[in-house]
Amino acid sequence: MLVFVCLFLMGYLFSREAKKKNGEVAIRNNNEVTKEEIIVNDKIKIGVITDIHRCEARSPGKVVSSQLQSFVDDVDERDVDFNVDLGDNARYRMQKCNDDAQEDLKFVVENLSLAKAPFYHALSDHDIDDVESFEKWKKVTNTPKSFYSLDVKDFHVIVLDTVSGDGVVSPVCVNNPICQKVKQELDLRVGLLKDDSALATYINKRAVTKEAVEREKMYYEKRFETIRATGKELALIERRDKGSILQNQLEWLENDLSSTDKDKVIVFSDHPLFRYQGKRKLYDIVNREKVAQIFKESGKEIVSVSGETHEWYEEEIEGVRYYLVGLFNNKDRHNWAILDWDSNGPRLEHVKKVVAL
């Protein structure tokens, strides 16, 4: 009898150790999913904000921390799974806004990052201007690649780059020495007017006044704008403004959708991925039809969420639900969205926060 008991205990312990080695736990195997877990994983809640357009140089005090905190408080209270910033946090190429666009972007991202849930970012046309600003955008937003994907619960999430189209931003003034020289002179004066110590040294060395430096900045700013409004530079700006998904990103998107085992897909982008006649202009990215074809052939249930238009809109086209999210500041309200997707399907809530006077 004693031998039998010893053999039984040895067998039990061996079986228990084997289960540990196989990654199992005492209560249940890791591959077993409870009913409660299925319900939790089949629901997702996402905070979405876009078109904040901070520009201290042009509109000081228009976007402040307390305003952004209203969004953070709301998504924290709702316990969202994650948040998405669809871009246009700064205002590159908008009069004086170039002067402090880097600081404006950093301010917005740092304030939004106070939210408890993770934050993901989509590249937008007003948040970058050239290669240098693109690299800074990636660093500030902690976004190494401008188009990427991830899995959250039972959902596959894709963030597309409709600005560069292919993840590559062309240098400003490429193959144009005059443009390069003008930009150097402009950058010098912008930097001086932000650094009191450097400005004082420059003024003493050149025997000029601060007002003279400001006039020089305005002169080079106008020259730079004139040069960029012609030829190749204008074409680059117009391409970013129009939006595109170019060949290598199309191939990546098709492969990414075919590789995921998730049936529900949420796609975020700056520009709308469908043809939309807005109040300001027509939105119709390059290769829109190819994107739609990839969506259709994937066999996935897809929801697309975009910004850029400053309007709120939704439409279903060939089984894809498209949502547009309006700008953050609008008259006396702050605006953002909450995307819910559960057993009842996807729905986008337009959150309106009245600004206290």
C-alpha cells in the first residue's frame, strides 16, 4: 500500500511539473477562454481627437492645457482601450504658424499623453513640413513608422499615412540652391527670435536692432513662400494636401489584412478614404479605388475613421463603415469622438463639451 501511495504521489507531481513546463496553470489551460473573457475581448472603446490646430504665433491662448484636459478626463472616465490622434495638431504653412509648429506639436502631444490609455498617432499634412519636421514628428509622437498596425482584443487596428503616401517625405528645396539659401536665412532668423541670448550676440556683432531682424525674417519668409508656390515645391505641397496611398503602402495594406486572423478591422487616417464633397473642398485621395478594392477583397468587417475635413459625417460603402470626425475647437464647444464596437456593431459618438465663459 505504501508503495502504491508513493507511486501515485510521484505521478501527480510529475504531471503537475509537466503542465508547468507546457505553460499551463493549476486552474485551467491558458488556451481555454472563459465566457467573461470572450465578452470583454469582443468589445472595444476608443477615444478619437483631431484638428486641434494649435498656433501660438498666430492665435495665442486659443488652445490651452485645460481644454485638452477635458478630452483626457472624458476618455479616462470612460475607461477607453486606447486613444487615437488623427493629426493637424500644429499649423505648418499657415502664416506665422511655421515659427513655432514644433513647440505646438510637442505641447499638444504631451498634454494628450496624460490620458491613462495608450495613444496612437496618424500623420497629418499640417504637422510636418519637410524631412526634419517629419523626423521630429516621429520622435515627439513615439511613432517610428507612419503606417503601422496592431491587435487590440479581438480587433485589428491599422493606421495609414495619407500624407506622404509611402512613408517618405521629400526634402524642401531639393536641387534648388536659391531656395535652400533662402530657407537657411529664414531658419536663422526664426531661431534668433526664439533665443534671447543668441539674438543679443547677433545684434551686437552685426550692429542691428531686433526690429531689423524681424524685418529680415519677414523678407525671407515672403521669398520662401514665393519660391515654394512655383514648380516642384508647390507640387509636393499639393500632393500632401490632396492625400494618397502609394504602391508600397498599398502592398503593405493588402498583406497586413491577409495576414491577420482578426475579422474586425478599424482603420485610422488623416484624409478620408472615400470620395467626399466637403463644405471647403472635394476630398479624394490618390488610389482611393485601390484601397476600396483591398478592403472589399479582404473579407473583413472594416470601419474607417478619418479627420481633415472639419466635418462630422458617416456613410456605408460596399460594406465598409466610414466615419469623419470634426475639428476639436468649434465656436463655443470642444469636440471629439468615442468609437464603440460591440455585439450591436460599430457606432461613433460625437462628444460636445461646452466651453466655460
